[in-house]
Amino acid sequence: MVVYKNLSKVFKSIGPGMIITASFIGPGTVTTMTQGGAGFGYSLLWAVVFSIIATIVLQEMIIRLSLVTREGLGEAIQELFAHKIGKLILVWFTLIAVTLGCAAYISGDLLGTSLGAAYLLHLPSHTVAPVIGIIILLIGLFGNYRFLEKIMIVLMVIMGIIFITTMIVIKPDVTGILKGVFAPTIPNGSIITVIALIGTTVVPYNFFIHSTAVHERFKDLTELKFARWDTIISIAVGGIISAAILISAATLIKGKEVSSIIQLADPLKPIFGEFAPFIISIGLFAAGLSSAIASPTGAAATISSLLGWEKGMKSKKYKTVFAAIILIGIITSGLGFEPIQVLLVAQALNGIILPIVAILIFIIINKKQLMGKYANNLWLNILGFIVVLIVSFLGVYSLIDALTSIFK
């Protein structure tokens, strides 16, 4: 009976982690996983597994920090620095970089969402995208975190059913999958794909979203274990969905040039018949919508936390930022504008921000005077250090790659 009650509470606690998972499974992740599977088969599955472990490790630190201090990550970063000028530079650089990234990606998220909807409705994507943007704007203006959680959970269920079912019915090579997970390799020409696979999962603004969402759902440290289970289960589910997309692409379209997950539809027709394109389109729509909701949420959570505003969707300032970001997406997606240079700049800034924020989280979580007995122990520090080191390398590599693309 006790076990049943605990399991029941664990599943009832799921919510904040699902927002994070739904955030990182967007059109970019879906496309990257598809390209990774088509280009390199099962061999890069280890990168998906690492990205999920890294995300769980970093987000678990965030929930501990949030429940111990009852503050967000932004407040913790501010308190870390005594020097006012250094604090000001770091806070505003982080704020501008994350906000620019969210503003740049929202157009792509809306267009990615509209690709699925446009196929189903037989309408141009630049016509559908602004309508989706308006719906998201209304969610942000009139909704709350609980409503947002429910939307994200529904979208995750849709993606899970579609992509995991697809993986199962195509009967992939189990031996090849196990080899891809437990025998890491980096095939020739795959390093950029490896970075993309990990970079689309470990997202800087998700740290700020999670710290705010944790406050909305969990009261205090007595609920820490449930917050942890929420994070582990939610992100693990996201990992399974991501892996399912890569495995499906590796099984069905390996060796082909890929620009969209819709290309999975043709090989699936012998199994799903004429419904194959609709099934894949619905999955892409769900992935795009979840990420499109997360982009303005990330900007609002980051700015609110760093500037010490009232957090959460009840705050007028929070909703103003949310509305401003989504309006940028509505306008740019409606015009058919693809801000390639802006995206590259945002990628470069995120390449700097990710290692900086990861290092700051690692430093803060080890402050005994702040965290007390909830500071990292030796094993968490070893695991955390490895994750931060690899994430920092990937961030710098991403920065160099983006700058090369901008100035070539």
C-alpha cells in the first residue's frame, strides 16, 4: 500500500521535468536525430545517451538549488559575485545571449511546427505559422504553469506514441542498437553531428525554466525526491523518443540525404499505408509546438530570474517578455523570414553561455554555506565535473563553428 502511494505521488509530481523535455525535443532535435541516423546508422546512439545523462545531472543540480534556496538560478548567480561590475557584465551578457537565442529560434520553431500542420491542412507553412504563434501567445497570456505542464505532457505522449511505436514496428537491428549505445565511436565526418545531438538536448535557458517551474510545483525539501523522480523520468522519456527517431532513420533511410523527418513517411507506407505521412506530420507538429512554447517561456524565465522580478506566469513583466518573443516569431515566420545570420550569432552566444552557466551551476552547488548537506558529494562532483568539462568543450567548438560560418 505504501509503495502504491509513493508511485502514485511520483507520477502525480511529473510536470516541471516534462516542460524541460518538451523544450529540447523540437524541430531542430527531430531533424538532427533524423540526419544522425540516416548519415551514421546506430553508431551515434551513445551521444544521445550521454546528452540525456548530462541533462539529468545538470537539471538535478537546479532542482536542489531551487528547493534549498527558494530562489532561481539568476538570483544565485548574482549572489555568487561580490564585485558589482563583474556581476553586472555577467548578468546582462547572459540575459542578452539567452534572450537573443530564444528570439532567433522562435521563428524556426514556429515554421517547424507549421510544416507538420501545413501537410495535414494542405496550406503554406508561412500561413500556418503565425496562427500557431497566436495560439501560443494566448496560452502565455491567459494560462498558468499547471496548464503549461498539461499541454507539454499531452505533446510528449503524442510524440512518444508516434515515434516509439514507429521504432518498434520497423523491427530495427537490436545488436546494432546495443553496439551504438555501449561501444562509442566517432565515424569520419560525424563530429559536427555529435555536437548537434548533444547541443540540442542540453539547452541553457532550460536551467532557468526549471528553477521557476520547480517553485510552482514543489513546496520545500520534503518533496526533493519527487522533484528528482520527475526530472529523471521526464528526461529519460525524452531520451527514448530522441533515440527512437534516430533508430527509425538509421533503419529506414540510412545513406540518404535528409532535410526533414517527413522523409521517413515513404518507407513507412508498407506498414502504415497512406496514413504514414499523417502520422509523421503529427509527430513533427507536436515536437515543434512544444519547443515553440518553450522559447518564449525560456526568455521570460531567464530575464525574470536574472533581474529579480516576480517569477511565474502570474507576473505581468514575465508575460510581457513572453508576448514580445512570440510576437517576433509571428512576424518573422509570417514573412517567410529565415534569420540565418541571427541564428548563427545566437548559436555563437549560446556556445559561450552553455559552458559559463554549467560552470556557475557547478560552483554554486558546491557552496557548503549555501547548500549545506545538499551540496554535491564526491561522486556527484566527479560526474558533474565530467559533464561540465564535455559540455564546455562542445560549447567552445560550437562557438568556433558558428563564428567560422559567420565570417567565411
